[in-house]
Amino acid sequence: EHHHHRIQQHRQKRRHRFQYLTRTIYGGGWFHPLRFITQCFLSLHNHHNFLINQFNKRMISLRVPAPSSFNLQRFNSGALERRWKLGRDCFLSFTPNRIGLGVRAAKSEMAPFTAAEEETLPEGLQPELMPKHVAVIMDGNGRWAKNQGLQPWDGHRAGVEALREIVELCGKWGIQVLTVFAFSTDNWIRPKIEIDFLLSLFERTLKSELETLAKNNVRISIIGDSSKLPNSLLKVINEVEEVTKNNTRLQLIVAVGYSGKYDVLQACRGIAQRVKDGEIEVEEIDEILIEQELETNVTEFPYPDLLIRTSGELRVSNFLLWQLAYTELFFAQEMWPDFGRNGFVEALMSFQQRQRRFGGRKS
Amino acid sequence: MGGEVRQLLEQIHRFSRRCLFRVLSMGPLPTHLAFIMDGNRRYAKKRGLEDGSGHKAGFSTLMSMLQYCYELGIKYVTIYAFSIDNFRRKPEEVQSLMDLMLEKIKSLLDEESIVHEYGIRVYFIGNLGLLNDQVRAAAEEVMKATAKNSRVVLLVCVAYNSTDEIVQAVKRSCVDKADRDVERIQLVDIEENMQMSVAPEPDILIRSSGETRLSNFLLWQTGNSQLFSLDALWPEIGLRHLVWAILNFQRSHSYLEKRKKQL
């Protein structure tokens, strides 16, 4: 009988091991040989592509013009470099610096903005092809923190550092508008402790950065549904917007409590009110009118040229619906705290290679 | 002799495809697939063919893709046939495209067409008033003729722009709610006035020819769909690309479902 029990245990262990295998390969469930094989091929092919792209990346110098069928995968697949840097940061994050100062992102320092000089663009980027408006979805803070073995709020703090670096780069390289997706209407379902932390982090960052932003001629605008935000945060937002409203170098738009559908809905309500008041006729409603009613009317370039999403997710998640009609999308594999300058340069280079035709024909 | 061999090969292909689809259907399958059929002209130029033949090759690729989708059991398929921005091209090109569309729409009504084979219900989405009368009449005829079919659905977007669709929906909801309180306009009011409300949101959006942008297609509906950008031009797209997209969809599906349950 003892023997029988041992056999049972052995069988259970084997089944358990299989489930671990199936979970890693295709998300769990019973073991189907054919499905297992196809998913293995998929992973192998992904890895094979990744290796080929690594080889290509190293062989082709950045000065050579791109081949006619430009392979986006070259820029989208994760880099070996970033992997060992991630390992290095895992090690570094356990250094004594971490205690008391919070966690740093991979590439940025804790220092505030450096002096506002015009920096020359890195090699390979052409100044006349730089996008005017860049939008960023800062995804992956939670996953980054989990990979490092930290708490989610450390991930958000590291995310703020990374954002600081990107804002600095945009100011230096002549990008005129930067929109960041900080908090979506869908994020309200997260645990209350995380939401409270995020909003208080946002408030603290705004207060501490106000001086540096004003000094660097950066204008901040906040868009989104502000009805659910706490009053203290609203006060800080109003103050920051007032103080920076005349700055011209870079406009930083932060989307808090924002979703693309909500934006179109509130534009629709505004238009309906104007129709009711007799200001416009129903037949006069067209795209330009809606564009003027959207919340992105705070800037003169409401349509992003480039949208960057980190953490490898291939979707837009309801951010900037109307404005993304002709935006070039770039999906980066690394998490947001690791994105930094290298990732940004890659995204910009990929953008500059693309041919934008807006539905017409490239003659 | 040659014909028999070909038939035999076709039978083998069909059988192996059925096996492959059986394996794929072990995992979660998308209900709604959307395609942006980009790259026909580049294909014609690459092969050195004359200008119009790229689109003809694209049409035959479309037919085979539809066949694979419906065999796999995907209920809704949306394709981006012609955009309002494409009217800005040269008039001869636009005219030849319109002629091709007229010919193909009329062929959908034939007995042996794919519509009757799979019981497809066809919708034509877009600002049909911008098309010329013949094409519009043919489109409406097809919509009426297939209205009784209910197995699978094909949505063809002609003279379509997502911003235009949203403008029409806003206009209609303003008119509907003119007498009531403006604050009561909700998301569902706009959504039910959209032309694409006959289908659920797409699970996957596939764009051929390597461009990674939406080009004013289904902006409202693709908020949560996976975007795949394939490097091949549209006439070069085949079964392997579809299988690839679905496998990738299945990989991230469990994570997505977890997130959706949280919502």
C-alpha cells in the first residue's frame, strides 16, 4: 500500500511537471503534443529571428542608407546589450544606494535637468525628419519591478526617473510636444493603495519639478477626466499649468484619467451643447470641429507623429483614439524604466526610415 | 493525368489544413479579424507587371484568406478595401479601382461564389454616398441578397475613414438627443450609432507590407486589439502568416483575459 502511495505521488509529480511545461509554453492546460510542438517552433523561430537581427544590427553600419524593404524587426526585437544591462542593474539595485534613495532606472541619474543647451543629434538621426509630436505609453513598471524582485511602487518611481530623461532629450532634440500616458480610466480598478501611491507620486513630482521645468522653458498641460482626482492634486495641477503656461520650448502633455473614447465623448457632448444653444447646425459638424473640441486642443500639433509603447505589448489600449489616425507606431520590447536614451534613439531612427503617404501615392 | 494529380494534391492540402486548424482550435481563437490590404502596387512594381494587376492578385489573396478564416471558424472578418484618402490619387487609378470593385462585387452574387459556399453575410461599411452610382447599387444589392445568411460575416470597408465614421455617429447622436439633456449622452449612444456596431471589436488587426500604422482604420474599435504588422506585401500573404498571427494571439491571450477579468 505504501508502494501504491509512492507511485501516486510520482504520477502527480510528473503531471505537475508537465503542467509547468505547458504553462510556460502556451499558458497552461493539458498536454497536447501537436500544440506543444507548434508553440515550441514558434519560440524557436522567435529566438532565431532575434539572433539574425542581432547579426544584422552589428554588420550594417548606421551610415549606410536603409535597404528598400526595411525590416522593422531589426529595431523592435530586444537587444543582447539591454539584456546584460538589465542583469547589471539587477545587481546594482541591491547596492547600499538603494536604501533611502529609492530605486534608479537603468540609464538615468538622480540629477535634475542639465543645462538647456542644444545637443547635437546622435549619429544616424536627421534633424529635418524629427517628429514634432511624440506620444509615449509608459508601460511595464510593475513587470520591471517584479523582474528585479522589488515592489510595484519602486517600479513607478523608476518610471518617473526614466520619464525625466526622455523629457530632457525631447527638449534638447527639438521635439515640440511630448504626450505621456500616465494613468488611464481603466487603471482605476487597481488596488487602492497603488492608486493612492501613484497620485501622490504624481503630486510630489509635479511640486519638485516645477522649478526645473520653468527654468527649462517647458510647458505642462494635463488632460483627462479630472473629476476623480483628489483636490490637493487638482490644486497643484492648476498652479503648475498657470506658472508654465507661457513657455515655448517643449510642451509636455500628461494624460491622467484619460482614454481616447472619453475624449471623443466629451467632444461630442460639447458639440451637442453648442448645437442646442443654436451656435452651429447639425450639418456643420465635421472633423475639424471635433478636433477643436478634443482635449488635445491645448497644443497646435494635436496629432502625434510617433507613438512608442514599451514592454512589448502590441496594442494601443485606448490611448489617443482620434489623434492616432496617421501616427507611426513603434513597439519596444523592454520595460519602461529600461527604455532610456538608447531605446528612444532606436524609435526615432525607425520613424525616420518610414515612408508616410497619408493614403495618397508616393510618386 | 495532370488534372488528377492536381486534384489529389489539393485534397492533401485540404486535409493537412484541416489537421492544422484542428490543432489551432485547441487554444483560444479570435472572433473578429481585421485586415489592412496594403502593398498591391508595390507588388506589381516588384514583379514588373502592369499597374492594375497588383490589385487583381490582391483580390485572389483575399479570397484565399477568407477561405482559411472561415474554415478555421472565425466568425467576423473586416477588410479595408478603399479609404476616403485614396480618392486623392490619380483619377485613372481611382477609376480602375472602382471598375475592379464593381466587377468583384457583382461576382459575389454568382452561384459558385464564396458567399454561397460559406453562407456569408456581407456588409459594406463607409460613406457610400461618395461612390459612383453603379458601385453603390451593386453593393446595396449584395447586402440585401445576403441579409438572410447568418453563419459568418464579412465587413468590407469602402470609402471608409474612421474619423468620418465617428463624425457621422456624433451627428446622429446629437440629433437623437437634441431634445434631452446633453449630459446624458453616454458612450453607448455614440457606439450604437456607429456603422461598425454590427460586429464586436476586432481581436487582431493585421497589416501587410510592413507599415506599422492604423491609417484611419477602425480607430474606435481597435483600442484593445492586437496589432500585427507583417513585412510581406498583401499579394504575398499566405496561410503561414495567418497561423503566425493566431499563434501569437494565443500566447498573449491568457494574460489579456486576466486583465479583462480585473476590469
